Amino acid sequence: MATIRQRGAGPVRAAVPLPAGGESILALKRRARRINRALAEKYPYAHAELDFRNPFELVVATVLSAQTTDVLVNQVTKILFARYPDARAMSEAEPAELETILQPTGFFRAKTKNVLALSNRLVDEFNGEVPGRLEDLVTLPGVGRKTANVVLGNAFGVPGITVDTHFGRLARRFGWTASEDPVQIEFDVAELFEPRDWTMLSHRVVFHGRRVCHSRKPACGACPVANWCPSYGLGETDPAKAAKLLKYELAPGNEALLEKLLTETHRAAEIRMESQRRLP
Ligand code: SF4
């Protein structure tokens, strides 16, 4: 069994079984860190793809991102935060008006209820501010561990692993975990990396899942971590065919956008926003 350590912000970890296929924990860690380095080289511009200017905007945007795309959420939150800039203003919003604004994100009635309840709770219990501790964040309506880790990692600088559908799928394909349970995946992956790497690792893995290692058609033949991935061959291995499966800035025809992101990594979020504005 792997060594068990206790993380500051979470419960005691469950024991992590030795990986299948005879790979030792040490070899697994080395391979995992090699993958992380290759992803860092491939995506030096990786960042949170939800737009936000403060913890309140990030927690609301993350709640709204359930079952929809970050691109759509970014379009909606631009209108939402212009109208309701903080928890106090949002808590006084008319539900019908909020529903109209949130409609494009889907499940808008439930999301309206959550955003209102969340804002009221922030006003009543936290003086209108988003708390910076996991144990407080997960008590907020609509906020689970995933959202709490997104907020901690990106708005408070507290290391966190964000397990969304992309991260879970890739962690299993990389052999970092065998679990389908987000909390167990978080603990299994946390064993393999230093806490200082957790937040950026989360962004890189999600970037890779969205662009290359898709759910149904992974582009194995155009994958920068193919050498260290036990799932190589799950998808298209022919380099030319695989290249056609790549998405966003890696997609054929988007070379200028990629070049811009690589040369101006510090402006990556801004460049992404500009390119999204040009979408039909
Ligand atoms: S080799 Fe294939 S399965 Fe492995 S990470 Fe790359 S695209 Fe995904």
C-alpha cells in the first residue's frame, strides 16, 4: 500500500493500491511527472478557461458551468456580472430576471436557485465575501469539492486538484487511478505530485482532454504524451488522421492562434477571449 499522508484541506486519504501491471508506485510517480512535464511544454498557456475577476465571479461561473461549456458560461457571465457585480446585488436579484439571463446555460431554474441561495448565504454568513477554506466552501449551495478546488486553486492560490469529466477520464487512461469516484481520483492523483503542482496539473490535463484526448476519439497519433500513456492505441494512431481530430488552437487552420498563444503566454486568457468573441 502507498504511504498515506493527510492533506491540510481534506479528509484522511484512503489507501492507494499499487497500480496494476506491476508498475511500482515510484515508477508510476516518475511516469506521471514525465507526462506533466510534457503537458507543460505543450500547453505553456494553460489556464482556467472560465473568465473571472474575483472569487465571487469564479464561484458563480463554476456553479453555472455544470452540464455546459466554459465558452457559453463566459458569454452569460459577462451580462450577469455587469448587472449583479457582487453577492449583495445578486442576492437581491429578481428570480425571473436571473432565469432569463441564465437560460442559455441549461438547467437554468436550478442554477438560478443555487446562485440566489449561494449569494444569500455569502451575505448572511460570510459578510458577502467568498470564504477561502474548503470546509466553508463546500457548505455553500451548489458548491461541491470540484467547485471548491477550482475556487481555492485559482482565486486563492491554495493548491487543489479539480476533477471534472476530462480530468477523471485522462487520469484513468494514464493509469493514475482506477476509480470513477471524483474524490478518490483526487486523492489517488494527489499521491503522485507535489501540492505546488496540483492546480496547474489540473489545467493542463483538462486542456489535453479538450484538445487531444477526447472521450470518444482520442488523437493518439498526435499526442505529446503517447510515449508514457498506457492507453496509446485507444484512438486514431495515424499521425495525419489524428491531427484532423485536434481541437481549438491545435485544430488544423488555427496555426496563427496557436503561435500567438505560444509567444504571448502571459496574455493567454485575453487571447482566448478575443478568439471566442470572433466565434459565430
Ligand atoms: S496516447 Fe491516446 S489515450 Fe493516451 S493520452 Fe494520448 S490521446 Fe489519450
